[in-house]
Amino acid sequence: MPQFHPVRTELLAFSQVGETIGAKDQMMVHQGDIHILDLSTGEHRPLPGADLPNRVESIPMWSPTGDRLVFIRAPKNQVWHGSQTRLDIAVLPFNDGAGGTATSLQGASGNERSNFYPDYSPDGKWLVFAQADRGFFSQMSGDLWIVPAEGGKARRLACSSDNAESWHRFSPDGKWLAFVTNREDIRLPDIWMARFDSERGECAPAIQIPHLSGPSAHVHAFDWSVRFPWLDDGISPEALAPRTASAMDAYRGAGSSAGAGYEQGGPDDGAGPGGGGPMGQPQEAPPEVLAQVRNLAAAISAGRPAQVRELFISRELFLAVSDCEPPGVVDEVMSGRDAMADLANRQLYDNPQQAVEIDNLRLFEGRMLEVRKGEKPERCRAKRSVRLFQTSWSWNMDGNVESGEAHLLEVDGRWHFAKF
């Protein structure tokens, strides 16, 4: 996430990441440095002290005065987003681009846990960060922690919950702390916010933001507007009133989610029959779908990438049943297939002998869409009649709860993954 300098707005700090392998929660990062881009000249260069060859540095955040940067770092060549890595937070003086020596922030490093996504309070007194047993982003053990800006004893914030919290940002005046959490629904992270007392370094119980929450929400990152007068003296009832259902809400249907080309029904685009309309009523996963998900978990656990690929729809079959615009939709499906196969490829792990343990597999209520030949629900027109089942899932992988969406296509009586 690039960050503008708070005073010299022509300067932009960002992380430049080298080659990566895999995706989802097992992305392996080989290199990454913090760079500074000068928009007035178009030049950018690594920031000395945040460009170490034996470490990956990322997620830079400026202090309120811009005199230093805080960022996350880890040894290179680790499974950076996965269950193997523990991240630390480091601080580096900016020195007008000359950098210096980065130091680990006491209370947010070297604690045998993973510390990530730091953000300074606008008054410069505090630094709030996410901490989990291991890994990055939305780990179920992730909570919001706070430490003095200069380092010291860290403690868990009261607005955290038993579920995952991360991707937090202070409001520009420092009165509010907003963050992403899946406390309402493990499958769908959304935005909550809490009053923040900088004198005590503590937050009040959090409240949900209805406009950015609910069955169709799936939020991972956000930022504040500079002006937000409705928050000056608390949230007005009108601002938090539940949104009235609109025609577009009814058209999308409850729980809609992006898929691999086939999504919610849509209007006729003039090139043939219209879309299939909103998806059908919620239903449990068919036994064949549940069996395929179990087969996928077993193939990953057993370290069989070829078997994982066989469970996904092939490029040839996808092209035989779909005509997609843009054509890159097919590449998205294949990329997702390859990412899951990489998850089963033990040779990409630091320890190739390490087994992956998956248990507590759950499939949530999903929706079935009958797509007839010629219909175009979203980006893909069906060349033949197929069925699409969309659902959400969760499982424990090496002790960490993972969750996501699953889209499966039934072609000639067999279910194929198009997204997981």
C-alpha cells in the first residue's frame, strides 16, 4: 500500500516486491524493499536501511511528521503469507531520503509472534499493529495491539474480538480507529470502528458500519476521507441507519460474490439472450460438491499438485463451455488453479518434508445457478447449459482457520472447481 509523505506530498513510499510463487495464504516472496518515488521528477530509489538483501521489507507507514518510516520485515525466501512466517516491525529514520539503520520496534518484534500492518496515531504518541500467532493479513488469531511510538510494552486493545482484526486506520483527527474484522461472519470481513482515547491509548467497544457490512460485504482495505464532519461529535442516527433495499440490491441477490466469469444474473447486453436472473434459493452443497472439496483438501495435505489441478476445470473445457469477455477471465481461472497446486507443492516450502494438516472442513449454505446455453450471467456467455454452485468454506490449516469462496461448474455430470 503506497503512502504519501504527510508534509512533502510529492514523495510516495511503497514496497517493491520481487518474484513471488503461489498465492492465497502461501505466497513465497523472494525479495522486497521500500522505495521512495519523487513525483516531481518521476525518479524512485530504494531507501537505505530498508533495502537489505537478506530481508523482505514491505507495508511502509510514515510517522505524522514524516521524519521516519515504520514497516514490516522478515527473512527472505519464507512462505510469507502462510503459517510458517513470523513478521517483525522496524523503524527507520527518513533523513531526507538518506535513510539509516532500521531498528526493531520493542514490543512489536522478537516476541515469537507475527506483527504486521503498523499505523501511527495522528498525534504521534502510539502505534497500533496487528499481531497473530503467525502469518499475515486475516489470521484468526489476529488482534489489534498498541505500543508507544518509541517502543515499549505492547498490549491488546479492548476493541479486539476472538475473531480476526487487521487493516486498521486512524481517522485524520485521531478520534476513531476503523478496522477490518470477520467477527460478524467468518466468511465475510467488513469494517467496524471504535472511539479512540489517545490519553489512555485505548479504544471503546467497536460498532459495525452497516453501509460497508452485511451479507454482500467483503472488505480487505480502505482509507479515510479528509473531511468527515458527521463524526465530530459522534455518529448520527441517520448515518448508521440500515440502508433501504434498492432495486440494485434485489437484482444482485443476497450474498452475491464475484466468480470466475459466471456471477449474478444480468440484463440482456444486446448480443443474445439475457442473463439468468438472480441466483436461486440458498441450499446446502450437493454431496458431489462436498466430495470434491474434501478431495481438494486431501490432495493438498498429501502434497499432490497434479491431483489438485485435475480437480479444477481445464483450459480446454472452460473454453468449450464459455465465451468470456475479456479473454483474460480464462487466465484468472487457470491462475487460481495453479496457485492451489502450488499450495500442495512441498518443494516450494522451506522444509519439503513438512506435511500440511487440514481439518475442521466446513461448507456454508450456497446458491445454485442454472445457466442455459446462450445466457450471459456476467463476463462469460454459456456455449452450453451448465450449473454453477457458489459457496463459502473454512478449514483449519496447520492450526490456523482459513476461509474463502468456492465456485464449481457442473459439466456432463462432473463438478469442476473454477475458483477456490
